[in-house]
Amino acid sequence: MNSLVRPTISIALCTYNGEAYLTTQWQSLVDQHVHPDEVVVCDDQSTDNTVALLNRLAAEAPFPVRILVNETRLGFNKNFEKVLSECKGELIFICDQDDCWFPEKIEVMTTYMVKQPQTQVAFCDAWVTDERLEGRLSRFWSWVRFDESARARWQSGDSMDVLLDGNRVMGCATVIRRSILTTILPVPGAIPGYIYDGWIALVAAAEGAIQFVDQPLQLYRTHEQQQVGVGKNEDPIDRIRLRDRFIRQRSIKLAPLREKQATLATINRLLAERVPNTAPGMAQLHRRLAHFTMRSCLPHDRLRRFQPVLQGLQQGDYKRYADVSANWYAPVLAALGDMLE
């Protein structure tokens, strides 16, 4: 960092009834090897002593602090939108009230952004811990299936495809260039399957400008009161047996495909309002949308289904969009079901 020109740094911290955990997170900001140029806090009408605690912590902080208290409760999506819009730094680190950053976090991620000027958004991994920050249960990326294969796809340029399988980006592990905020904000009111951090990731992926720092740089606290977070991995979905594919009603088969198509169409519409259709990641979205549009609109006449389904197989789309945990033959079964059910 010393030999590089350091950009100005903001920390965007949202709070809501966070007095039980805020002191630990705040101390981890104070202990950073590189201090921010400002910490901007937006409190969303806390009913405990969070604001009073913030004022005491700010009075002794080794960095400037601005505390904003919302006149009405905004909810976490709009509260993060507000705090991001208030930040002045060239780099903005999103911060939750209940985690704990390792002392090197700002330094490591700032160095990465300086060395990668084309990257607009970057995110790191975290250790998942319990309510007392005791024990390291697992890496956060393993919870969201951002495994070695997904990371390899991401680095090869398929970040949009990986994100459309499910969000991998945790807001509180993210750093953003202020220059991309004009594209990200305002956060849409309803993004099917995603909240504010997923939206940030989708916009950056559409522009081909999001990367990751393959290192856990914080502790991610899990507790019952957290507003946003992930639980333990859900139980696997029951596999559809081959016999079931030929006895279930066609409307039952088509329902999840139509839901998927509608979700992708909404995301496509929202992104098209912010980024050009020629942006690098949009081609991946368009290809996926076309595939699920085809599958959800196949005619009742089986003979007329063969050509589009075979084309999808030849292009590799059935394999490309199969669930990552599916068996190797699942794409073939899906194609047979589309042709014959």
C-alpha cells in the first residue's frame, strides 16, 4: 500500500437495534491497519440504545464519523441505499453492525482495488461463527456454494451465470467504487431472489466488473436477531423420478420453468434500465432467459418440441443451466422430459 496512491475510503454502516453487538464491530474498525477517511452511519429508527452508543463511540474514534438517523424506518434495502448515497470516499466498504473485521481487511481489499482499476466491485470470504464469535463453523462461501468450480467459472468471465444460479456476494464483505453508484442506485423495490447486495453484484456482473478476493477477512456472526443473513444449507430437493416425469400433469412440470422464466425476465428488465444490452454480462443473461423461455413455452404437440430441445442440447444449454448438485445425466433427463411429457 505504501508505494501506491491510496484512494479515499468510506465505511457505510447501517444500524438497527444493534447495541448488543455494535461495540465489537466498531472496535474492529478502530483496529484496522488502514483507517477509513470517514464512517457514515444510517440508523433505521432503533428502539434500543444504539444511537446513544454510536455517539459515545464516535466521540473517541480515530476517524471522522457522521451519524444519520432516519425520520421513518426504511428497511434494510433502502437503509443501505441511503448510507451508500451519503458516502464521499472513492472506495466504499459496506459494513454490518454485528460482525468483526480482521485488522488487515481494508488494507488487503484497498490494495486489490488499486491494482485492479477495471474492477468496480470486489468481495471477500468470511468465517461463519456463532453469536459469541466463538469457533469457526465454516467458510461463508461454502454456505452459498461458491466452491472452486464456481470461482473458476467466475474468473473465466461467467460471473453473471454464477450469480444467476444464486447470489454469492455478501454485502458486508464488499467494497464498491463510488463511480458505479450512479448505476446501482436506487435499488429496485423488488428483485426476485435477491436483496440489495445481490443487486449490486448483478449490476457489476452485467458490466463485467466484479471480482473476488479469495481470503476470509472477517467473522460473520450468526444469531436470531440479525435482519439479513443466510441459514444453514437447506435439505436437497427431492429428485424427480423418471416414472414421475410421464405421469404428472404438464402444468405441474411447467410451473417452475415459468417461474424461472418470469424471474429472469424481471431481472433482465431491471438491468436493461441501468446498463446497455451490449454490456459483457448481459449476453449470459439473454442466453439463459432464451433457454428458459423456450422450455416454458414448448407446444403441446410433441413433434414440434424436438427441434428446439435438440438445439438446446447441442448448444449445451441443458448442461449449462443444470443445478450444480445434479447428476451427470440430469440434463439429458430434463431434455427428454421436455420432449415427451
